[in-house]
Amino acid sequence: MCIFSLNAIRTIRDHVRFLFVLTFSTQAFAAGLAPYGQFVVGDSSAGPKNQVRVTYLGTNGYQFEFKGHALLVDPYFSRVDLLSVALGSRIQPNAARINDGLRHIATETDAILVTHGHFDHLLDVPTVMAKTRARLVASASSVDLAKRAGASAGDAVKPGDVRRIGPWKIRVLSATHDRLFGKVPFDRPPSQAGLSAEAAYSAEAAAKAGSAKAGPPQRAADWICGEPLAFLIEVNGQSIYIDSGGTPTQLPPNERVDLAILGMALADSRARLVAALAHLQPRYVLPSHQDDFFRPLSDGFQFGSLTDFPSVERECAKQNRSRLILLDYFRPWTLPKAAGPKSQSPNPKRD
């Protein structure tokens, strides 16, 4: 039987209360994509299969396609409502919403990459794995959570690892998670308050636990962050960097990329934006994790109330090199090839 630390319970309760109150108190500031139509890109018709296509799935979810192959990152369609999270209710994948989301993506997928273990990144993954026959690539703690939630297997990776899957070369990189009111939300189980988030579910910790096996995650707080990861994906002579957010203490590598998908949900991510762009020098920059992920996808894109796209727009304008873009749900966009290898042109021509 687990004995929960009173301080840990208070920490979770306070995080959820702040999130609950702040989200509702600022809901009036949420808006859709219409005011920013000049940044929204998408293919007018089916693109050629010999080019890289990017489809936004909501939250921090993406599908990348190339020559009949598909790669997913953080697919999340269930969109658990805020009240269930705030009250600590049991949450589970929404089969109808997952099936509706899967109608928009490839029926078979090479792999699913997961940046960290929070429910809005990992909750749907076991179901999506079963339906698309994809393998899971994630941190050890995220793999453990996924298995406890029903996934058959998972490839536990750490920063520095490289995976070659189909046409994709995937480099695993270190990342951090934004802080909410000074702390990472749900960074570890309450019963593991004295351990690092990754150590809490490491193989060594599991061995010490003996026969006491943790059950499936049931509430939002059970889907711990674990070790956040970023990925550098290379295919067709192009490179895509993707993370789900971060802090100025951990920046992307100094490596030019064609597309940088940068989590921008909270203030920490926006604080590191200028430095991240300086490191990556992307031709295109796509702010991610900006939508209100407590709303169903059928409601259409709405900016989350803690986001600040005008601030992102201003910072990108100062950088004056990358083209800032936005994607709408399930509308594919073909990543244009550079004029020359790794070429970088200020203010690229709009497609």
C-alpha cells in the first residue's frame, strides 16, 4: 500500500487549483486562427509522396509523411476536459474521438515518438499503437507508463541515442519542461517525492520494489512528466526539430534545421525562444502546444489562455530570418525543399 506524502498531495492540489482558476479567469482572451490567417499554411490539394508532409493533430501532436511512410509525435485525440483534471477524476482514452482523429492519418505508422509522459502526450498512445501497428520510442518512464496502460512494448531511449526506422533518422535530445507557478506539473508520483522523476520508474527502482507492481495510471497526476525529450528527425535531405516546450536552461543544439517545431504553451518556452532560434536557425518556425487542449478537436482551433502568440510573433520578427507559420488541425502542409543544402534566406518567400 502506497503512503502519500502530505506535501506532495498539497503540491498536486495547488497546481491543479491554479490551473483551474487561471484558465477560467482568462478564457475570454482565447481566440482562433482567423486573426492570424497570414501565418496559416496548408496544401490546397494532395501533395506529392516524394516530399515531406506535416499534419498537425492538436496539442503537440504531428504526423510526418514521406513516400508512403508515416511518423507520429505525441498523438492525443481524447482531449480530457479541464474539470476532470482539476478534480482528480479518473481519465481514460476516448475511443470515439481517437477513431475520428485516426481518419485523418495514415493507417500504418512506422513509429510514435513521445516527448514526455503527461496525459496530453501519452494517454492515447497505447490505443494508437494498436490501431496503426506503430512502435513506441520514448523515455524509460514514458514506456513504463504506456505499458501499464496497455501498450505491448516500447523502445526506451535516452539523449544521445539514434534510431533509424524506415526512411527516418531520429536523434534523441535532452529537453526540459515548462514550469507552472515555479514547478513542473505532475513531475513525479506523490509516493516518489524524494526521487528524480526518471529514477522513480527506472528499472532499478522497479527491481527494488520486488513484487509490488504499480497499477495502470488512472488520473492526470499519474501520467508523470518523466524525462522530457526532444527529437531531430532527418529525412529526404531535410531536418525537423521538435520539442514540447522548455526553459532557457536547456537549448536545442547548434544545428541548422529546415523546420523547428517549438512548444510555446507557457512563459518558460517563450523566454527561451530567441536563443532557441539562434541555435537552430530554421527556415520555418512552427509554435506548438498553443491550442486549448481541454476542448474537443471538433470545436476547432482555439488558442490556450496561457499562450501569447502576439509575443511569439514579435520575437520572430526581430529574428528576421525564419518564416513563422501556423497549422490548422488535420490540414497537411508540404515542407518545401531548400534552394541549396541547408540554405538559409531571410524572410523566405511565402508559398
